[in-house]
Amino acid sequence: MFKKLSTEEIKKENESNVQDLHNKLVIVSYLEPIELFFTGNSYFKEQAFLDLQDLKEARKENTVVKSAWRTRDLMLENIQEAEISEIHSLFDLKFAEAQRDNGFKTKSAFAKHEIKYMRGLYANYFGWFPILEQWIDYLEVIATKNTWGVEDNSNGYPETKAPIEIDNRINSSASKEEIINHFKVLLNSNNKKQQIIEADDLDCLLQANFIVFNLKAKKILTPLCSKWDIGYLVHSFYNTHISNGGATADKYTTFLIENFTQFQNDSHATIIKQWSKRPKKYALG
């Protein structure tokens, strides 16, 4: 006989299911442009959006445990192995970004960092995404070599220096208070009296993406407002702080792509073309 769950236990299960789906979306975005499903990554994201809507509704009431059944069934559509050329291309793309944004000098140091990051946050998803394990296997080969292709036992750094941790988050000139004050408008209600995002989601958004906060795992959010309201809000923050040595535009367009479902299929160029235009019915001002 099944034990009846308490409201608190149901709430915990629903929170866990929301976080689980957010993590899967982050992994799909991280590994793109590699397709992880025979039905396509875009289809997975569409189904994940529907599952998130159901999960968030269930989380409001916490009378029943809701599962992400649409995306759960897509596990049967997993592609088991990527072409090695796709893995090569993904690494080149990620390493170029890391060189530009984080000052990495060697591929081995970057590979070690990514292995630690992926194993630390997403170890439970290797069975769900076979290509994720293939990616880690590839990184482990790179991690044992330096730029010249020979074994590197110095962790990718000169022996006189201790390895350092690289934080990929936005290094803004703004203080914690300025960041919170700018983005807390996301806690407002939209014209349907629905809260745009929840308080714990705002906390996670800021902590996962700005270096001044303690690190949290990233979630992908679906705010209940216009896509370009979010774009304009982020651009106005970028525009305010760029003159004081803030992060580049690419860093903020990446922020939009990696954190909000509405931007997942957009290029950096598409966002930059539109995000500075204040929407006519701007809901966050």
C-alpha cells in the first residue's frame, strides 16, 4: 500500500522535478549545436516548456506530485553517439569562448575545468544523455595533453603557480544591491495578475550568473512576460554598467540564451539587433 505524502513532501518532489528539468535544458543548450535526440533539440525544448508549465502549476498547489512525462518519454529518442567531428567543433567553439571571456591559455587547462564543472553539477545525467559522457571522455583526453600534444603533468599551469579556479559568470562593475534592485522588477505581476518569476527563481538567476554572489546551479526560466521585455531589461543593465568596465555585450546575450527559454533559438546577432528597443507596452519599467 502506498504511503500518502504530506504537503511538504509533495512540495519537495515537485521542486525536485522542476530543478531536474531545468538541469536537462541547461545540458541541451550547453552541448548545442550537437543534436541529442532523433526528434531534434528544438522538439525537446518545446516539450520541456509544456512540462515546466505543468510542474509550476502543480508547485503552486502542492496537492499532487507532477512528473515531466513528455520529456521523460523522449529518453527513448536519445542519440547514443555524436560524430567525432561534431565533438571537435564543439570543443573548438567552447575553447574560443573561454579564451576570449576567461583568459584560458591552454586546451588542457580548459578541459580540466570543464570536466570538474560538468561532473560537479550534472553527474546524475550521464545516463540520460549518452553524448554528455562522450564529451567528458573527449575532454579527459585533451586534459592530459598540452598545446604541443605531449603529456602535461602540470595541470595546464606553470609549476611555480598553483592551479586557479575560473568563474565563468558575469563580472559586472555593479554591486550586489544594484544588481538586485535592477532585476527585482521580475517579481512584479503581469497584466494577468501572474507573478513574472518566483522569488527563488530570481535568487537562482542572479547567483548562477553574477560573480559577486555565491554560486548556484543554473536554471532555465520562462518568465510570464514578453520576450523583449526581458531583452530590454538585460540590455539596460548592460548599457548602464559597460562604461565602468563591465562585461561585453556577448556575455549578456549569452546570459539571455542560457537562462530564458524564449531566447534559446536566437543568435547573438538577432538579440543585439533588437534588445535595445524599448517595447511599446514595456511591463518592467
